[in-house]
Amino acid sequence: QVQLVESGGGSVQAGESLRLSCAASALTFATYSLGWFRQAPGKEREFVAAASWNGGTPYVSDSVKDRFIVSRVNPEKRVWLQLNSLKPEDTAVYSCAASKYTCPVFLRSPSKYDHWGQGTQVTVSS
């Protein structure tokens, strides 16, 4: 059974950083693109970033591209999301997901992902 397990969330002050991790098991990791999404209370799930399996340039949402960095380490079956200069509006549950697609347009859509983790809470206070 495929499992994606996120970690690294927490409560921080505005301006601080966090590094989120997503570890995969029972997944042919190198053949899946890995994406990060976030969902704040009362809001829709939002695409944050993705690292495709074909080694292409990682995709990061315009809303966070100057502050967040996504990377993957295939031998470790792990994808990272570095969150810098955090703002209160970044507060959300961050989830990773696995997709067979590589097209940037598809990777922005939650419906194109086959497997999801449970998420990790990030809370940023002002």
C-alpha cells in the first residue's frame, strides 16, 4: 500500500523558515511526480509546488515562488519543501501527493494525483 508521510510542520513567527519533508513507501518513486498542496480553513486546496519525475525544472506557484523551494531525492524516496520568509497567510495544512503526469498544467490540479499524504500543519503568527 502506497504511503506518503509528511513531516516538519509547526508553529513559527512571521519571517521564519520551515522545511517540510514527504517520505514515500511502496511507490516506484522515480516514476512519479511529487506535488505539494496546501489548504487553509474555509479555503480550497491550493497548488504550491511540484517536482516532476522526468527531472525537469521544478514548478512553484507564482504566489510563493520567491520564498518556497521544492526538491526531490530519488534514492531516499523523499521530496522536500523549503518554506522561507513565512507569512501568516501561509498558515495551512500542507500535503504531498504523487502523480504520473509531468505537464505543469496537470500538476497544478489535485485531480491529477493518485496518492496523497495526511498533511502537516504549518501555523505562522505575526
